[in-house]
Amino acid sequence: MKFLKNLTTTLFILLLAACGGVPEKKESTSTEEMKFSVAQVLEVVSKENDITRTLYTKAIVGAGKKQGLKFDEDWQKEDVEAGPLPALFLRGIANDIRKSETPLGLYLGSDFPINKANKFEGKQAELFTKIKSDRKPQHFYDENQKVYTAMFADVAGAAACVSCHNKHEQTTKTDWKLGDVMGATTWQYPADSLSYATTMEILKAYRNGTKAVYEDYLKEIAAFKTSEKPEIGDKWPSAGGLYLPTPEVFLDSVTELASYETMTVLLK
Ligand code: HEC
């Protein structure tokens, strides 16, 4: 399995390389013609998102808390010395993508949200009830916003998801269980089919978003006045100390975990 993962990582990197600066030869035309459906591409980026979010929740928030790191919804306030909660990590990625040239929209919603602004409405609320019963992705064209939309279940994959939501003072539901569909990520894109190059741009915009938020977190740490600062390098908190990986180490791990699934969907 490890070998398979390394192999797919290599293939994935080759694929990325092939799609960046392709010289204007005949081959580049054929690359442009290779089209993916918007549903396929949103599925790939949503898998990347699941992997990034789970890695952050378990390996940084979960393991980091055990070493004394703090995470808070007010992490960006000046007097709070903490890192972003998983949902805010995702919001940070979404905001960074919004600032980029890639017209990809990303939201995290629920029927029982902590934050009222995250409550699904209209068509999305209707489709979310389906997602809760069969956990299958939902795809539709949003006539009002003129975007192709895909929704994917957001499952309580770590004990931390459940305990934090159940205990939160603004929670609207106190009996979440591990494995529950707690919400859904909604993804939007204005075109229905995409070239290889555009597909890679979207994946890159997502990765850049991850990098930006993670770097914001490290900047926050650099400005800590009273809390002990973790050592930033190639170690993770699971090594048993106040450690955090560098953005490169964090993203390498995402690449390794995601590339197999990404390849699988793109080669479908
Ligand atoms: C330490 C607390 C904490 C942890 C851990 C946590 N969340 Fe949240 N979550 C929050 C808060 C606070 C919000 C609201 C953030 C905002 O203002 O939008 C939120 C928002 C959400 C939302 C959007 C709807 C809502 O409730 O506002 C979903 C869905 C969600 N979280 C699912 C999860 C899942 C799944 C996990 C685990 C992978 C997780 N959360 C881990 C605190 C937490």
C-alpha cells in the first residue's frame, strides 16, 4: 500500500508537471481537450478537503491539545493565543480561494449549526436531508447564482468534533455522535466542463489556501507573548512534545494522503 501510495504520488506529480508550462506543441492541444466534468473536479477537491481537514483535526488540533496547544474560535483576536478551530481553518481556506483568480466557492453548513450563518436554506436545506439519509453527494445547477453546485457530507470523523459541538455554548444540538453527518461542504463553480490545466489550477488554489491559513497560524504563534511557543520543524505533536510541522511538511503529508484518491477520480 505504501508502495502504491508512493507510485501514485509520483504519477500525480508527473501529471501536475505535465499540466504546468506545457510547450506549444501538438501534445498541448490534446491536453487542453481532455475534459473533466465539474462534478468530477468538485469531487476531487472535496476529497482533498476531507483529507486536509481530518489531518488538521487529528494531527494538529487533537494531538496538539495533548501537548498544551490551544485552539479557539477567537484565535485571531489580539489577546487570544491559540490556533484556528477546524471549521475556521476551512473558512480561512475558502476566503483565500475567494481572493484568488479561481472562481471556486466553498461553504460549510448544517441543519443544526453552532453559528446561525451556517444554517442551510432553500434548495441546499432540501438536498441536505437527502445527504443525511444516504450520505451520497448531491449535484445541481443553482439558477440564481448561475453556478454548478455540489454538496458532500461532512462527517464527525474525530472524537473532538463531537465533544466540542455538543458542549459549545451556542450549540443547537447536544447529542452528536461519532460518525454522524454533522453538515455538508457546498462547492460551486461556474463552468460544467474543465480542461486538465483548469482542473490543476483549482487543486492548486485549494492547496494555496491551506498553505495560507497554516502560515497565518504560525504567524500567530510567532507573536505569542505569554504561551510557550512550539518548535516548528519536521516533527508533529504526536512525537510527544510541543512541535508543529512547517507548512511544507504539512502539505507534503496532504499530497501523500490525497494523491491516490485524486488519481482514482481523475482516471475514472
Ligand atoms: C474545538 C471545537 C470544535 C471542533 C473540534 C470542531 N468544531 Fe465544528 N465548529 C465549531 C465552531 C465554534 C463552529 C462555528 C464556526 C463559525 O463561526 O462558523 C463550527 C462549525 C462547524 C460546522 C458548520 C455548522 C456550524 O455548526 O456552525 C460543521 C458542519 C462542523 N463544524 C463540523 C465539524 C466536524 C465534522 C468536526 C471534526 C472534523 C468539527 N466540526 C470540529 C467548533 C468545533
